[in-house]
Amino acid sequence: MARIEKASWGGANVVWLAAAIGLLGGCGDSGDGDASNSVGGSGGSGGSGAASSDGGVYTDGGPQEGGNLDDGSGASGPAQLVGTLRDFLDSHPDFEGNLGDDRGLVQHDLGADGKPVYAGGAGTVTTSGQSNFDQWYRDVPGINMSTAFTIPLTNTGGNVYSYDNQAFFPIDGQLQGNEGRAHNYHFTFELHTRFTYKGGEVFQFTGDDDLFVFINKRLAMDLGGVHGPESAQADLDDLAQDLEIVVGNIYDLDFFFAERHTTQSTFRIDTTIDNFIPSVY
């Protein structure tokens, strides 16, 4: 179980921590790994679920508004956050290219269509411009293929809900295939949900590669770039002014991930948010 502590970084718009230590090597490593598609630690394994093709999210067996996640008593099922995976070929200009951290790829405010707005101009160290970036989280015939995927959050104790997969290859042998490799390494994932802000919540992610999390349509976490496992933590109380959130109200949480390079893929969520609500885009 990850230990989540409330931390203060002076109200920065985006809170990010140093690269995680002791996790598997990241995308910059060489060679194809043979890790299985099992879930590490106490997190659950992914499964199929109903979702709209543009990233809408439902909760199968999860809470309705004001409900709580599974507390281990069997009173309710764990949250089933369902999003959309999109598979790309390694020939796409933004995949299997340059390595490195690449913060500031997206604007602070989420777009009116619920997608990140590219902020990289003509291109950055790991991206090739707006046109190609806009394909990451949209269905584009001939460029990507999509399918639904479930992230089950498990109560790991201490009011922490987690999903931990140290070999995150959810579409091995599916969609556009592995392209001759041990795993399918080139995909994105998005999900959209809502929650009631009670005060004191923390949302934490560790993984590779890119991650952008928006709360109330404002950027709360930025791990942009093609890199090994890195961690970010959003303390909602510390970010409340920037995110314009008030205790007792319901807010959107929009989550965008990209796996863009061989040879590893890690994905871990730990959060004390305990009342996710279905959201449909």
C-alpha cells in the first residue's frame, strides 16, 4: 500500500515529485521485457467495461453520488473507472521517438470538448505539433484503434484506494498488434469521472510515460514526456485556490495517459478520494 501524506508546496499550479525509486525501468531502457500482464501489489487487474468511444466513463458496481468506495466490509463494490484505450503504430511521429521529460505540453485549462489543448507550438523534444498530438485522445480512422478498459480501485487500507500494475500492457496482441515485439507499447488511455470534494483528499500517480490530470477542468498534475517511472501528487487542499474548488461541491476529474516507447510500462494510482461518480462524455 502506498503511503499518502498531505504535503504543501506553496500553492504551485502543478505538483510533481522526483522520479520514483525502486520501480521497474522506464521507456528509455533497451530490449523487450518479458513481464507478464499481471497486476503488482494489491491492485486489481483490468477488465472490460462499457464506455463511449470518446472516453466516457461509467462505474460498474461503484458508488452513486455521495457513495463510498469499498471499505472491505462487502457493503459495496470497488470503483470501476472505465475509460478508453487507443492503440497507435510505432510509425506515428509522437511514438518511439525522442526520450526526455517534456513538461508544459498542454494548457492549464481543459478544452471545451473535454480534451487537453496542445501548448507545444510547432513541436517539442518529444512531440511533433498540434495536429499529431490531437490524435492521442480522439478516434482517428487509419491512425488509431480504440477499446474500453477498466481501472478497478481496491481499498488497500488507511482510506487509500489503489490500482498498481508494474507491467501495464492492457492490449497485448489486440487492435493494431504488438508489431513484432513482446508487448504492445504504443497507446493512450483517458477516463473521465466526478467526485464530491470533502476536504483533505490526495490523488497520486506513478508511471510512464505522459500523464495529465485535470480537476475542475484545470491542470492539477503534469508528467509530460517519454521517461521512466515518475511520480506526481495533487493535494487538493493545497491546490484548491488554483483549481477553484470548494468543500462540499462536485467536480470533474479528467485523466489522460500515454505509453509512447519501449520497453517498460508502469501504472499506479493511489488516492483518498472515496466517492467517484459516473461521468459521460
